[in-house]
Amino acid sequence: MATETAPQTICKLERRGTKCSVFVTQEAPNASQPVIFNPDFFVERLKHEHPQVFTDLVLSNITRLIDLPGDEFSQLIGDSDPKVPAASGFLRSLNFLKRKEKGVVFGAPVTEEGIARIYQLIEYLNKNLHVEGLFRVPGHSLRQAALREMLNAGAELDLEAGDFHPNDAATVLKAYLGELPEPLLTHRHYHAHLKIGDLTHFDEKGDKTDTPDKDRQIEALQLLFMLLPAANRSLLKLLLDLLHHTARNQHLNKMSAINLATMFAPHIIWPKNVTASDLQGNIEKLNKGVAFLIRHSQRLFKAPAYIKEHTHLYFTESRSLQSKDDSTLCSGTTGGTVSAVMPASPSPSIRTLRGGVSQDYTETALRELYQQVNSMPDSAKKKKLIRQFEKQPLQTGAADSRSPFSRKHWRSRSLGGIIKRKVLGGQALAEKENDKRSPSSGPCDGRGGGAAAEEVNRI
């Protein structure tokens, strides 16, 4: 039981050396009900509320650590079927002949209900870690058959009554894992585990060494386990925790991490229905990989620190942006944040507000361009450019808001006409009249304001 030593304390639950840190704070409004904080809260929240964002975040960091070619990456994300070593035809025929009746637990995919039943075996074995040869010495076949039948039927087991031996429970647990439709670590992750085993340190020259880079391996496994199905991840955590404590008691049970890995690798990571010869030299790498999982199991089911930070910022920044948007809406300001929360099809009033800045900029630029043209010496070229301004098809924001039936004075509302009235007034109109009387003026070529700007640039 946690004792209150400060406003914020840490409650540590210990079981044979296992420490589960849970933050307990009394700073809530009701101090009699402490708030328990999960360090991976925002990670789990992102996974459930925005699964695609979560998956992309994890995958981007996995590919930073290990090199997965296109096919292997497609298998990891589920875009293509896993390509794993296949069994020989002879073995497949034997497996076909040795059909097993699939029950609720044995031979069925991993489910929460199945985990609840199998957990009775795990809990019992955790109390008998001292038994020599645990997971290696087989139990009695008749007792194992009875145990399987009870688990399939959903019966509540009383393993403490003495009817079963720990070796019976250990053998039935291995049988359950071996009869899963696919390995506990899944076929999709098979190639990723092989690549993680190849992560080593680099020397001063940047060349790979034979020394495993444990920190990078743990980081990659943390990310990979976050992509496992929820039921697989839960069962894997229970299993590795059991094997970890079994290895810690090897002075009693004579079962080290590598011995346990040799027993369990075929059940949790090997592709289904393959033999040792089908794996083509990967046996040792897979066994060492499972031994690594057993030794470091207490660190593998935590999110990396940068993932926690990213997910925390994802939600806190979203809340701050939402609060800022709400305050902006309440205050009625029309700052730059308005466009950041603009809907896809804004109303005409919002379109006018959004277009105000760009409209002013356009008018200013065209005004300067017209002044530049007007300052040119009188010539046929100048008159031609001025006529092109008169044909300018662009409209101001005011033109957008007029009624579709008010087209009587279309040309008088052109952008060129507005600029001339604002800048030069009657002088521009006088220029127009002179152009009409001048016999040297040529026909208008119909180009718009963009062509006029091009002509000015050439001059």
C-alpha cells in the first residue's frame, strides 16, 4: 500500500523483483481520491483516437532504425501478404493428416477470453519457478489432456489442489502457443525481427562491429511491439514476464534465458509449419533474439521518451489551438488565424474578408504598373498598352459581390477603369479620347493585363 510522503508519491508494486511505477498525486480538487497517471496515457490515447497518425509515427521511427526494403515494409504495414519460409510438401501433408479439433482456446486466434483462461496456467507457474527443468521436462500426458479439456470448456481451474504438476501446466502452455494459427509475434513482423538482431555498434571509422547495440535494439522492439494486435501484445507481455523470472531463478530450475529461448522460439517467432532446415541458417539468430526479449522484457513494453513527448504535444497543442480559436471567435478579431480555421466553402462575407489583403495588393501592383506606362513618352506603344489596360478582365472583390443580373455596366467596372479613376482621374479618360481620334493607333490585340506587364518588362 502506498504511503503519502509528499503531495506526489510513487507507488511501487513488487512481485519477485518486478517494479511497476505508478504516479499517484493528491493535487486533485478532492484530495481524498488520488489520481493515478499512466506515463503512456497520451500514447494509448493517440493509438485509439487517431490510429493512422499513431501508425505513421511509429513506422517512421522504425524505418529510421532498421532498413526494410519495399516488400518487407509492405508486409510490415499489411499492404501485402507476409512472405516467410514455407514448409516442405512432406511436412504439409503430415500436418494435413494430423488435424486437431479447434476449441475455444487451443487452435484459435489469440483473444482476450483465451488469455483469461491461459492466465490461470501463467499464474500457477509463477508460483513454481523453483521446479527443476521447468518448460523442458514433459508432464504426464493424461493429466495434460484433462487440463486442455478443462481450458477449452472454460472451467475454473484449481491447480493448487495437487491434481496437476507444474510440468503439466508448462507443457500445456507451450502447446497452446504452438497451436496458434500464426506465431505470437506474427508473420508480418518476422523480417523486422531478423533486422533488429543485426543492429550493432559502429567503430570510429563508421564501420559495423560485431558488438550488438542493445539500446537501439530495445528501442526498435519497443516500437515494433506497439504495432502488435492488442491481444498479442497482452499475452506476449505476460509470457515474457514469466520467462524473465524463470531465468532469474535459473540457480534453482536450471533454465537460463538461452535455454528458454530455444524452447519457445519455435512457438512465438518461427513461421508456422516449418522445420529447422527451412529457416536456412536463421535458427541461431532467432534463438538469440528471443533470449534478448526474455532478458530485457521489463523495458520492451514502454514507449520511447520521444514518442511520449510527441503524443503529449499532439494533444496539448491541439487544445491550445482550439482555445485560441475560441477566444478569437468570441473577441470578433479578424487576424491571421481566421484563415487557419477557415472551412472548405466559406460564406461570401468570409470570402470577402479573406480576399481583402490580396485585393489591396493587386490594386497596388496594377496602380504602379499603370503609372509606369503613363510616364512613358507618347508613342503608339504607349497607347497600345493603355488600351490593353482597358480590356483587363480581372475584377475586384466588389465585382464578385454584385448581383448576377447587374451586368449593364460591365466594362465600367473593370479593374483598369477603377485604377484609372483612383489614380489619374480625368487624365486617363482624356488619353482614351485621344487614342480614338489618333489615326496611327492600330487595332487592339485583345491581350489582358498580363500581356501589358510583359510588354513593359521588354521595354
